[in-house]
Amino acid sequence: MTRIKGGVLHAKRRRGILKHTKGYMWGRKSKIKVAKTARSKAGQYAFNDRKVKKRTARGLWQIKINAAARKEGISYSKLMDALKKKGIALDRKVLSQIAQNYPALFKQILAVVKP
């Protein structure tokens, strides 16, 4: 039986890894051992940060709602409680957009909610 060398597949695998790490600094872009770990770490960070992105967006919405609500003399927590009790189902994203872009409409919502 003849010997089959794996040079082509080996080079292809390395080339694929180095293609993913293009643009990285130092040996992480050119040395295969370091590039492998850099690529796997990058994947982990990307996965985690997709969740962190959602978390920070929600925090920003809360800040915007709170700022607009306090201008009208009500705190964020009291506003959200009143909305829930009145059965107004506006999520934080929509409410923050209303507060930022349509202050008159936000005042109308507060007029309905305020005790």
C-alpha cells in the first residue's frame, strides 16, 4: 500500500485558522499555536458579549425613562409600578423611545398613570 501524506490537509487547516485571526496583534495572527487559542477565546468573548449587549441596552432604556419621568416629578420605580397596575403593556424599549423622541406623548402617558 502506498503512503499518503497529509500535507495538503494540514496546510489547509492552518490556513483556515490564520484566516480567522487576520488582523490580530503579534504572534496571534501568524503563529498557529497562539492563533488557535486566540480564535477560541474570541469566540467565547463574542458569545458572552452578545448577552452583555442586551443587558447594557436594557440599562440604558431604564436611565432614559427615569430621566424623563423625574422631569415630570415621578421616579422610575413608581412609574413602572403604576404602568403595571393600570395594565399598560409598554416595554422599556418603546417607553424609552417615546420619552426621548415624543415628550408630549410621554406626558400624556404619565397623566393617565399618575395618581
